[in-house]
Amino acid sequence: MSGVRVLVGTRKGAFILTADAKRSRWHVSGPHFAGWEIYHMKGSPADPNRLYASQTSGWFGQVIQRSSDGGKTWETPGGGVTMVPGEGPKGESNKFVYDVSSQTGKPLTTHQWYDGTQHPWEFKRVWHLEPSPTDPDTVYAGVEDAALFRSSDGGATWQELAGLRGHGTGPQWQPGAGGMCLHTILIDPTNPQRLYIAISAAGAFRSDDGGQTWRPINRGLRSQYIPEPTAEVGHCVHRLALHPSRPNVLFMQKHWDVMRSDDGGDSWREISGNLPTDFGFVIDVHAHEPETVYVVPIKSDSEHYPPEGKLRVFRSRSGGLGNDWEALTKGLPQRDCYVNVLRDAMCVDTLDPCGVYFGTTGGQVYASADGGDSWAPIVRDLPAVLSVEVQALP
Amino acid sequence: MIRIVLPAHLRTLARVTDEVTIDVPVAVPLTRAALLDALEARYPMLRGTIRDHLTAQRRPFLRFFACTRDLTHEPADALLPGAVASGEEPFLVVGAIAGG
């Protein structure tokens, strides 16, 4: 591998950070899409130069951006300037329309609103873009209000996989404080028909037929903030992660509780163990050690900052089973630190040693080139970081 | 030739640096709907950013001004001022003040 490219989405634009394989000297490019919220930006595993970005604004709505040269230039897929009206691109790359067709969009459901009444689905933004492992033109989008869309033409047009909203529990889903978002999409690398997604606040769901049909996978979760703590849906799952070599082993950072499943989500057990708090947003797995897991504990759901003002990544080398969470502090602020690390803002690279990255709401992006043993900021003063992804470059 | 002034973020998205000019067929009465239809046909990347894709409703934080008048709440099929139709005055798409 020649180096890495870190894709950072922030409240006010996107930044691309590049380094060689040592990951010690960085070049910073950006802001791209200055002034817009970039909820997520991710590269295609099948073509590292193909990037997708979710660009959003309270004024102008959703825009999808695509790059075919590693982020040097960008385009709105299928939305270029039309010199002859009626004969050019349709400009539908930002058109996310819920499927209400009788063929695929039924049953048509509503979801639960803050006041307990039923509320129609209303598209707000794309939280997460997950490119296909094999096809650069196929990409999934997790959106708010929670639904899953797929594009097979490089983001030019989008179709909802409506079986998720329509499978039966949709009326019980409800928005969390951040909105009702579908924020996690995992594709089983050994079986592209198997997809996992997670929704705040509905829970985790699995499809075994490429996204056509879905079922909740929340057995074993316990959430005190819902009337029935062990209900089938209603859990505020913050993030899921898996290791490519063991796609049946899932790790979850829930609103409270860090969880593990060894059966593809059919059942879960808590692995919070000796963590100082089990609230948090991010969770990820070491690229070469499938039982090495990382989290960033956050004090509580009402105090979104690290406990004791100490920014600490915690690492377990036993997949959370050994009560062995160790604090990784070298190079991280250990006093007066009150930032948050949001759910899409941690990632790992596939170099050896494994690199680990995370971004904060204070605008820092930290990198570790030694599996978390030591850390250094790549940048310190970006806008609040919403997402961090990394690509190992050939 | 109709003149349209876009907010900065939409100028960037449309890859223009100044006000844009568009043609609307002479036979079509110049309403806001006709003007935005022509704008979006010329600049497809703007679809969905000013009006909702399906309902064609104005996005809530945008305003429409022309000839020192606030036309935001005028019906979409109301005729625009003659000075806009003649190109004498621009039609302004304005982002609402964010406060703070």
C-alpha cells in the first residue's frame, strides 16, 4: 500500500487528508463544498478513486456528490448543465422518494412521532453512503426519516428498498433527539445478499435477500428508555461494526451498553465490562485482529463529552468478553476535554500496523498508526466532525 | 431573456459565478413556476434545492424577491412583474436569515 486517504465530513464542508504508509506527515485538502454539512463521504472498495459524498443544507436540502478521481473533482451525478432543455440529464441524484407503489411499496406505513401519534415518512437527508464492495456504480444510502435506498447508476437515481419500512414494525419506530435516521449499513463481504442496518431509534435489522425483506435483530438488547425494555424494536442503536473475516460476529454501541452477537444478530450479549461508561456512539474492529474492538466512552446521554474531561479510546483484545477494556491515552488530551465523537466518526485502515482514526465535534481528527497505542492529531481546528472514513491506497 | 440571481451556495452548485439568464418560451406566461421550470431544465443540479422534487413546493428557508417586492407567498402560477419578464429586473432567490 502506498498510503492512506482520510475522508472527513464536517458541519461546514469536506476535507481530504492524505499521507504515505508511515502516516506521519499529512496533506490537507479542503474545504470541499464549503459551508454545507457533509454527513458522510466514502470511497468504493472496488475503485478507490470513486468517492460519494452526502452534502446537505437546511436551506437547499440534499445533494449527492460523486468523484471519479479520488476527490480532486466532483460532480452531481446526472445533473450537469443542460444546454438544450429537455434533452439533458434529469438532475435526480438528490431525489429520494419513498416507494408507495402497489408492487413494492406496500404495506405503506407511518412511524411514531414525538407525541406518540403516527406520522408520515418525510425525507430529510442522507446520513450514510455505503458503496458496494464489488461495483463502483452501486451504492446504498441510509436516510432520515429512516429508510434504505440503493443506486445502481453511480448515484444518478435512487430506489428505495421498501421492504424495510414495510416489514411490519415501522409504526413502532420513533425519532431520537437527532432525528429518525438510518445511519449504519454493513454488507457481509462473504455474502452480498446479507445486509445489516441500524436505525435510531428502532434498532438493528437484517436482510438475507439483498434488501428485499427484513427482520429485526434486537433479541438481548435492554433499553430502560422504552416502555418494554426488551421490546423487538425501539432500541436506539448508535453503531454496528464487523470484521470481514467473521461476518457473523457483530459489535454494537447502543445508546447505553456495548453489545456483541456471535450469530449474525440473532442474539446479543452485553460486553460493557469495565468501561468507565457504556454510553457512546462509535465502535470499530481492528483490521487484522477480529477480536480487537475500539470504543470511545461518552459520559452520558445528557452530557455528551468524555468522562472526567479525558479523551480516551478504549480497546478490548478479547472482543469484549474478557472484561479487559484498556484506556488508550497517549497523545490524547487528558484534561479539560469536552468534545463528542459522533457515530460515523471512527474508522480503521488495512495497513500493517493497523491505523485507527476518529474525529471530534471540536474539529480534531486523531490518527494512530500503531493500532491505538499512540495518537496524534492530523488536524486540530476543523468544523465539528460528522464522519471519518479511510482508504488504503494501492 | 430572464435574469435570475441565486444564493451563493446554489451558484457554486450550478457552477456559475454571476446571475444566470434563461429563456422562457414566448407563448408561456411568465409565472414563478414557469421561471423555475426553465431554470431547473437548464441547471438540473438545482432540482430539489429550491422546490421539492415531488410537490414543487418552495423549500421553507428560501424567499423570492423581485422589483423590491417579496413574492414568496404569491401563488406559483401568478404572473411575475413585467420588468422580470422583460429582463429589466432580476428575479432573486434568497436564503432566509439564519439568525444568531
